[in-house]
Amino acid sequence: MTNQKKYAPAEGFLFTDQYQLTMAQLYFRLGLHEQHVQFDHIFRKYPDYDHAAAGYCINAGLESLVDWLRNTHITEHDIDCLRGHCGPGGDRMFQDDFLDWLRQEGHYRKISLRAIPEGRVVHPNVPLTVVHGPLAICQILETSLLNHLNYPILVATKASRVQHAGRNRPLLEFGIRRAQGFGGNVGARAALIGGADYTSNVGISHALGYPPKGTHAHSMVQLFLALGMTELDAFRAYAKAYPDNCILLVDTVDTLNSGVPNAIKVFEELRKEGHDPRGIRLDSGDLAFLTVQAAKMLDDAGFTDAAIVLSNELDEMVIWQILEQIDEEAPRVGIDPETIVNRLVYGVGTKLITSWGAPALSAAFKLVGVYKDSEWQPAIKVSESIEKTPNPGYKNAWRIYDDRGYATADVLSMGDEDPGDMDPLVLRHPSDESRTRTLNTSGISNMELLLVDVMQQGKLVYDWPSIEQIREVKNKDLGRLDTGVKRLVNPHVYHVSLTPRLWEMKQRLIRLTKEKEKK
């Protein structure tokens, strides 16, 4: 059994980086620790899946972050850990007065949070999460916030791409065995948000109100063979145990000469007993070729509705290629490709749960504002790479829809601006001063605010939607996204822009910061 006391600090308030705590103590020493500030969580670029970059992301992870925030506070065990930490010279890193303050204030009950809801399509440089609160506590929060949010976004985005590539056929998330620890739970939930219909993960399925899905392993057939029985015996045993949920894995011995024929025999026996066989699973070999051949064999035997579940290292690009091959090969055996595609189910494991090809989101949590003299003062980081310079100040994020009802731009404005009052609406590129865009009111059908209030002073002020409701939001957003932006390869660039006032304020801060540092 895990020593819960030993590992408790790793999951609670101390689930952060060391430098967050050293900065917090510095702020405490300077009397700045209670300074009210704003941090923005953004990502800088879309995931690049081995040169097949996404053109959008799907937001996810917010509910688990907020649940952690509301239930996390520093403990005496945490205080003891920090008290015992010494530097290279033997001196304590954290002093008693700072630890006494942490004992009283080491919680997130003074944090306010605005966020873009889960399931929404999101884009680079638009704040996904906006955090207000005391400087030291916000600083400590950075690491955990990024950890809670970045990975689910990657998995939800990957799931959406897989669903799109698979022509919206049922998608099963099979990745828990290949996931990084308990990230398998977070990843499964994110996959359900992004496009998976079900997951094989039993615990998270029941927690979220979904029936877990699965078939059987090769080991079941291997066992029967090792005991002197046959593949057919294994199939019959499985069918007897699960007569109304019988999906047989047919590639343990010989897919076309043994597996599929034996499955058909069992299906015929089930049908005579009044049961409806569910289908077969293919997990190795040339999946496109085997799918076409298996479909013909099942059709010839009268099982035209039997599903064909495909698995084995699938992702959006592999599925895309499989379907292209099916489209070409099916007519050669006299089958309409669409009838095959309409019976497919995808079991996607490793490459979904690990966000294969894009293992990390290029996200950041940056200080953008300080509340001073009864008003917000913008803060900026001037980077050598201009695209890494954050957009400062208290802002709003808007989505602009064109006259077709399609999303045409996300716009960041000053907190007191309403782009709806601007005609024409001039949009500035966040970092390239030569690039502008002008939209006339006649070409705009709608504008909506993206950020919503989630927490105020630690209190939840947001009603959590169900996974089904989140999926509906995602599907609606994708339906209002240009097809070119959703391409799996070389997607069209979606516009993220600043209002002229925000752009000018950003440029002014950059100039002032550089001039100040020259003195």
C-alpha cells in the first residue's frame, strides 16, 4: 500500500516548482506578497504532429483544476518539509516568518478565475485562463495550473483530429496501459471531450457516467491454444459469456483463413440462439486490406451490420490513409466503400493518450497586470523573440463571426472596449506591425465574449456542464470553423488579433521598457 503521508506533499499545495516558492518568499520579504495581480495562461502555437500541425485546439482540463484549487491548502506536513529544506551552505531556505504566513495564507481562497469553457475551440495567444489574486499565491499556482490544463488540451485536440479523420465514426479511447501514470484518467476525460465516444478506462467511465468499452485480448486465444484447444473454442467461450456483446479479435492466428471464418461460425450459432453478434476487431497487418476482405466475408455470410473495430497504433494520419485505401480497394471486390466506412469503429490508444508527435503544449503563465493606485497597471515581458512578448493588461477576448456565421477572428481588446462599437473594426497582428485587417459591420454576423467567470475569491460561480454538453459546445464550434482551418495537414491560419488601442499600448510598453533598461 502506498505510504500516503510520504507522498501527500506531491499532490497538494507543494505540487509546484521550487522557484515558485523562492520567489514567493522574496515577495514576502519585500512586502509585495499581497499585491493584487493578473496572470494570463496562453499557448503560443498549435501542436505540431511531426509536420502535420493542428489549425486549432480544444480546451479541456478546467474542471479538474478548479476542483484541485478548491480542495488544496498547505498542511503542517508541508510546512515541516519546507522548514527542513537547506541550501548548499546549510542555511534554511525558508524562514519561520514566511512559513507562518504560508500556514495562514497557503490556500487558493483568494483566487478569482476567468476562463474559456471546456470544449471550446481555442487559438494561440488568446488567454485560456485569467487568474487574479495575491502575487505570491498566484506565483505558486503557476506550475500546477499549467500541469492541470496543458495535457488535457493536447489530448482533446488529438481526439478531435482523430474523429475528423475517421469521418465521425465511433471512436474508443484505449490508452490507459500506455498513459503516464494516473494521467490516464485525465487523458481519458479529455479524449471524451475532444471526440472519443467511450473509453476502456473502467474507473473514469463510471465516474463520468459512461459505460466502459472493450473486447478481449490475444492472450485469451493464446491460453486456449496452449491448453490444447482451438481459436474456435476460445471464440465460443467468449460468445457464451457475452452473447449480446460479442466482438471477436480475429488476428491471433490467421485473420482471413482462421479468425474471420471462425468468428462467422460463432456468429451463426449466436444468431440461431436469438442473439445479435456485434462484430470483429482487427489489430495487426494491413488494416485497410484486411478490412475490405473481412467486410466481404461478413457480407457474404449475411452479417452486413457487423462492426469492424480497428486498432493498433492508430492516429489521425493512419486512419486517413486507411480510409483512402479502402476507398480505392473496396470497389475491386464489388463493395461500396461507404458501406464499409459506416461499419468502422476505431480503437485508438497510445498515440491519443500520449498526444503522439506533440508531447507538450507551448503554453505559458505570464504576469500581465498589477493593481496599483486603484487601477490596473499593465505589465509586460519584452522577449528577444517578439512572438513571445505577451499581450499586457486587463483584457477581454472576443470571437468574431462573418456574414456566413463562421468564426473569422479572435480579438483581444482593452477591458473597457467593445469591438461591436467600432465600425470599421481594425485588427492588428499581435507582433507584426505591417499586418492589419479591416472588417466592416456589414460583414460581421455576431461577436461573443469568450471568457466567463469561474471562481470569485475562491468561490465557485460557474455551473459545470456534463461531458455531453461540453461535446455539444465543441461540435458547434467546429461546425463554425472553416474547413481549411480543420485540415489535418497545412491548415489555413486562423486570425488572432488586437484592437488598435491594445496594440498601441503594447508597443508603448515595449518602448518604455527598453528605454528604461538602457539608462
